[in-house]
Amino acid sequence: MVSAQDILIKEIIKKESNDSFSQAMNLFNNTDAIIITDHDIYQGMLLKRSLMEPTITPHTKLHTMLTHPPKLTPTTTLEEIACAMVENNIYTLPVLQNDTLLGIVTADDVIKKLTEQAIGKQPVKTIMCTTPLSVGPEDTIGKVLHIFRQQHIPYLPVIDHSTLVGAITIGTLVKNILHGPSNVEARDNFESEKRQQLDLPAKSIMQEQPLLLSPETSIRDVHSKMHQFELPGVLIGKENHLHGIVTHKELLAPYAGFEKEETIAIQFHHRNNKVQGFEKEQAVDLLRAEFLKNYEKYLEVGYLHVSLEQHKETKQGLFRVVCEMKLSGKPGVFYATQEGYGPHQAMRNAFLAIEHQINKVKKT
């Protein structure tokens, strides 16, 4: 069985916890995460997305920006790594043994191994996000930055009247907008210059004619292109019309928490844990007993992704919950957004909507 030690990267980028942001930001040209140490003792990681926080200045100390991701051991399996990455939305993870840092593993290396399995031959339309966020070419860079901050996404398509005209990556923002100047005198103007840049249109920094792959492209080939062009995601569609997007999250989700005895893997969004009354084991039992058992033969193999969001309204002591549910299998992708009071009612309403879609397809 393949584990973390088989894909371990020992050559890692490190900085001391007391270094300043200005001493580290140029390192993100070549990586999405930096290991932070205190006299060679592992402290945590600095993620590229952390650089977008509004409170950061060139003088900010790195130890104040730390993220503490799950720690892997050399024997952590690929499926366990995939689960940790998706649940925490962090796609570089440290590997330690007895508190000694051995190296890191990246999502690219995990995906490369996992897509050697049969599911890697499936068309990417079975796993892609079919409702990607987007901006217009005249929207401000400030709006783009806000979306990246709030949604924790790495890639954003630019759409002009339903036509795909460009794309913006988190790396583009960091390189063009968030990098401070190198000399001390110029750093004093860092914030004012950044504010001016945020008022510019998205088209001024977008990549024109971004890579667009067909929905029929295999999952394995999509990842290969993503890796080849060093992209944080791949846009899926035809003739400059966007159908969906695939990032590390979508590529890993089918394998995250996958149990061999189950043909349909269930993946929960990490924010579900913030929903009152949500318990993972109960949710799995509900979904398998009342929903998935009826469709395993029809779907053959695939995964169910469930995302819950709690709102302020209450009824009989239960909060209103919106459930987004996507079920992928060999026949295709089924998607529904429904709400209810409490997580169980919301999930039931969502899978009833998907059942209706499945039965409609089966009749045609």
C-alpha cells in the first residue's frame, strides 16, 4: 500500500518564525506553502492564501501568520492524505516522525498515484465543480481578492457575457498585487499602492485564452495538464463556454475517506462541522440507508459530496440549513441545492431532489 513515505519530498522551503513577511513573499513564486521553524524545530506552515489577509504588511512576523495543518506520519495512506487535504482545504502537508520533520507531501503527487486507479479513466465531468464562481473583465481586482479570501479558492474564471475570456490564479494576485517593494523607502508606500491596484479591472491581470479542456477528458489527463502547466486548476468546457472547473479539491474528493467495501464514497465539506446537530457518522448512516443503497448498482462507482451552511432563522429550535449535494457516477453528475430546518431535513430534501433527477434520466 502506497503511503506518505513513498511520495515524500525532502527538499523543502523553510523560514524562521521571527522572519518578516518581506523576507518570505518572493519564495511563493515556486511554492504554495513554506515550512516555518524556530531554530529548526517545526512550528507550522505559511500558506500562499494567507498572504491575502488585509492585516499583513511587509513587516509582519511570520509566526503571526501560521497555519497548523494535520501532521502526517510516514505510514499515512494516500486515501487518508486525500481526506486530510480536502477536509482542511490544504494541499501541502508536513510529514513528521517523533516531532522530527521529515518532509512534505503535495496534492499533485497524491493525485498522480491515485489516478492510476480505474477512476482516473473516467471523464472529468463526473467530478468537476459545475457551479464555479466567476468575475467579469471589468470587475475590480479588489472584488477578485475578496472572492479568493472568502471562498478559499485558487482559480477564478473571467466571463464576459457567458464567454470565457480569461482566468486569474491566486499566484497572479500574490505576484502582481500583494508583493511589497524590496527597498525600505518604497515599502512605506506599500499600502497606498496596493489600494490603487485593487481598483484596476480584472482584465488587467487575467491570463487570456486560458486552458479549456473538454468535459469528456479523462480525470488522469486533466491532472496531467494541470501539472504540466503548473496551474492550480483546470477550466472545463467547450468553445469558450465554461461548464465547470477542477482543482485539487475535486481531484482528491473521490478518494477522500474512500472505503473499499463501499462503491460510493461520501465526502463532507469541512464547514459542516460548524452546523449545529451535524454528526458525521449519523449523516453517513442516513445517506447510505435512505439514499445510496438504492442507486449503487446504477451508479456503479463514484462519490457523493455534501456541503451544509447554517443560517440564522430557526424553527422549533432548529436552524435553517442549506444543503448542496453533488452525486457523481458512471451515468453522469446529479446536483441539487435544498434547505430544511436542521442538517438531516436539509440533506433529505437534497437527496430527494437528486432522486427525482436520477429517475428522470433512467426513464429516457
